[in-house]
Amino acid sequence: MGQDALGRLHRVREFLFEEQGFRGNLEEYHDPRNSFLNEVLDRRLGIPITLSLVLIEVGRRLGLTIHGVGLPAHFIVGFRTEEGYRVLLDPFNGGAILTPEGCQAVVSRALGRPVTLQEEHFAPVAKREFLARMLNNLKAVYFKQEAWGKALQVCRRLLLLDPDNPCEVRDRGVVHANLGDLRRAAADWETYLASNPESPDAEAVRSRLRRVRQALATLN
């Protein structure tokens, strides 16, 4: 059974990345289409997490339990045989098989500094965490593009997943401010500072909040 499962895993890998041509979009990594599954399926282009999702779901239809692995600055998949043997694959790089040392090298290159990975870095990613990471990737793209209306939609979805996440409230405040909705921006930043008065960015948020309050005062 273990060999049969490994055979199916490698067949899926061969089908997706060799026959169907799914690949990482190195040329336009920050294209928001890389984060939408329908676009990834149509274009056969994606980022690490969306290509991982394709591999996981195709594998599931063949009875394979493949899980996401959220490494720092990169995303791969893992599979464990009935004998306990772990296989790590990198969907962004053609489904290449990685060792833990290879993962360290990939992450170190991505971060631009040496990184030592621990066993907990290879833990399976839960569905909610998986979705949050996908949304955070998309949020970063929209922030970079200053597409604030779209960023707001992503922020709202992230807060549905994790309503008490203060960082998401803070970021929504940034979006509201850029959209000109100063009252909502102020409310978000007040909420953030109330729960995180000593956070490293607290003073920067207070400074923004003061400017927003001054702007609001001129409107009264």
C-alpha cells in the first residue's frame, strides 16, 4: 500500500508539472491572479501556496492525504507514507522533492539570510491557517498596488476568519485611511492601541491616529 501511494503521488506530480505545465510565476510573482484558484487553473501559473493547493486537491481525489507546509517565506507540501516516511515537494519549482536541508536552503535564499528550520516548521497547516495565508498574500499584493478598495475586501475576510486579530484591525485602519474614511481608520487604530499599547509599532500608529484626529477636527 505504501509503495502504491508513493507511485500515485509521483504520478500526480508528473501529470501536473510535466504534462499539464503548472509552474511558478517567477516573471510576475505579485500578479494578483496568482492568488485566485480559477486563474491558476486557467493559466497554469501560480505562487507557492496556490500551486500547493492544486496538488493537495488533485491528490485528495486519488485518495492521497497531502498537507500544506507553511515554511517562512515559502510554502510547500508534505506527504507521509503508512511506514512513516515523509516526502516534501515544492510545487512552485516543478514539484521538486526536497530534504529538510533543501528546505533550509530555499528559505534562506528567500529571506536573504541563513535560517535554521525546526521540526515545528514542517507541521501540517490547518485549513483556516491555509486560507488566512492565502488572503494575506493577496492583501500584500493589493497594498503594494495601492488597490485599497480590493484590499478592504480582503481585510474583511481575514477578520471573519480571526475577528480578534489586532494586526488585521490595524491594517484595516490603514486601508480606511487611504480610502478617505478617517472615522473608521481612527476607530480601528484606537482598538488596536487599546489591546497593544506596548507593541513595537504603537508609537507609529499613535502618530497616524493623531494626524487623523487633527484632520477630523477640521471637518467639524
